[in-house]
Amino acid sequence: MSLPSSSSSFSTSLSTASHPLAAYGWDDDWADAFAPYAAQGLVPGRVLRVDRGRCDLITPEGTVLADTAFVVPRDPMRIICTGDWAAVDAEGDPRFVRALLPRRTAFVRSTSSKRSEGQVLATNIDHIAICVSLAVELDLGRVERFLALALSSSGGDALLGAAAGAGERTAEPLVVLTKADLVPDAVTLSHLVQDIERIAPGVQVLPVSSASGEGIDVFSAIVSGGTSVLLGTSGAGKSTLANTLLGQDVMTVRAARDVDGKGRHTTTTRNLLVLPTGGVLIDTPGLRGVGLWDAEVGVGQVFSEIEDLAEECRFHDCAHEAEPGCAVRAAIEDGVLPERRFDSYRKLLRENQRIVAKTDARVRAEIRKDWKRKGAEGRAAIDAKRGRLR
């Protein structure tokens, strides 16, 4: 793309479709959000890559390397990230990022830190492509975990303020079953798609193959509008898929192990790339762990059938264990609700509650109160049993 050699033309084309950053997602809402910084003589840039206190940004005059020292926050949720829009110096050596524009959406997971911190993996995204390799057995629990986080990816205002005119935005998830050419039998492939559809209500499931081209046109059409991020474990075929969409080998690819289908971390940073058919793609390193972060809404959506059943339980605080009139247990006993699905639901709810409790005193108090109640009920049940035996 031909970019102007100076920032002078920027101010006259803030909100037009011909703006030099239009291919990177610049629109009227971003122009409005940036207006105060334009008045200060700063220029807009979208973060392409972050590395050790510096970042590559695409600006109206091309790609620049900028220092992030002026936007180093105490809150790890506000650290500059691939996909962010920033206000950067118009000139200078080095240049500095002076501010970040409010995020519309963000994909956040919890870190492995005992301090229970969130880690932002990508921002201002419209589509979240959860890549699952068909070279190995499907891990339904992992897919449910990714979906819970993806469906909780709205709320950019909670992270860095709401973008002007953005309203309530969400990133739309889809499950991309990669390496579909390794499942040549159409019936088997259809069953695998159905397995994912059953645990992903309302989410599109798309089998693709970079080798045969299956599903690539459909996926390309989906990601041609807005910004998309590829997420998944190492070896899921994300970089190969990115190269296929780009039409050239931009991302390094290594073969996955035949034993377990796992790959080595060939992608070590998150990279923002413009697709030739339109749209922006963020490729990410393979994720070893995906801890939940404030994902209660997402968990409820992924397991909506369980929450609907819970509404029919006799007691509003039913724990779905041994209570009379439990609609959830009845569905499990009747074979309508798989036990694995219910176990996954409870596991994710407990995990999310622990994460929230570490930062929310009210939730911690509620958990302690619940533990005391259950302890008292347990002791009462034991005393009653002993009384009957005497």
C-alpha cells in the first residue's frame, strides 16, 4: 500500500474509506476516538507486533518502531498488545507511543501466576478462530474452554474504556477444524463436525485443509471483514492456515509430532497481517494453557442447555448432586445430558470462581459462607445418621 510521506495528509482524511490505514481497520469511530490526540500533533498507528518494550506500528507514513515506555501501566491488562490502536509521535528518533485508544474487544486468559493476573492476547478483534487439528483425537473439554473465553471477549470498556461510538461489541467465535484432508471419509468428517456443534451451540464449525483447499474460500470470506485472531494449541495448523490465506509463506511452519500431533512453537510473537482479500489477521503462538479469566458469561453460553435445565430444578440453589427434583441429574440419568459435559461445566465454573475470588472480596466471602453452610449440612447429616443407628 502506498502511504503518504508525512502526516500532513492524515488530518484531512480521518474518516474516509481512502485513509491510508483503512486496510488495517481504521474507521469513523476510531477517527472520533483519536481526534483529541490529532489536536496534539500525534499520529495514529495500529500495533503489528510487540517485543520487549518496543512495538512495530503501521502509521499513515508506513511501519515504524516505537518505544512503549510512556504507556507502561501497573495493571497487566493495560499493557500494549497486538491489535491495539495507539497515538504515536509524528516524528523523532526514537518515536514513542503516547497513549492507547480505548479497546473494543479483547481476548484475555489468566496467567499461570499465583497472583491471578489476566493476559491480553489480542485486541480490537471481530472474529476468534479457534483452530482444532483433526490429526489427533478431539479434546472436547479444551474446545469448551476456548469457547467460554471467546464468548467473554467483549467488554473492552472494562479493559481500557469504550471506543467512541463503539457501543457493546463482541468478537464472534468460530471453530476451524484444520487438516481436514487427514479425514478423507466424508461420513467420519461429518460426525466430527457434529461432535463440535453439539458442544458449541450457535457457533459455526468449519472443516478446512490448507493442503487440499477445502473450506479455505469460506473461511477467507469470513475473515475478510474486520480483524480476526487465530487461537489454538501448538501444532493446530494456525501458521499454515495464515500462509494459505496470505498466499505466501510469511509465517514459519514446522511439522507436528506424529505421536501426539503437537508442534513446536514456531510462532513466538503475535503478528498482525493484512490479508490480500481484505481483513486483518492476528496469528498467535500455540497456547499450552488456557486459564479462564472472568468468563462466567461465556461458560453460561457454552453450556446454555445445562443452565436452562437448572431453571427447572425444584430448588433455586440446587447443587445438582443429590437434591430431590433436580432436572439436571434427571437429564443425566435419562441420557439426555452427557456426564462428561456436566463435569466440564462444573469444572469451568469452579475455576472461574476461584479466579474471580482472588480479586473480589465479596466473592471470597460468599465462597466461605457456602463452605460453612455445606460443612454444617454435612455435620448435621452425620449426626442424624448416628442418631438412627443408636
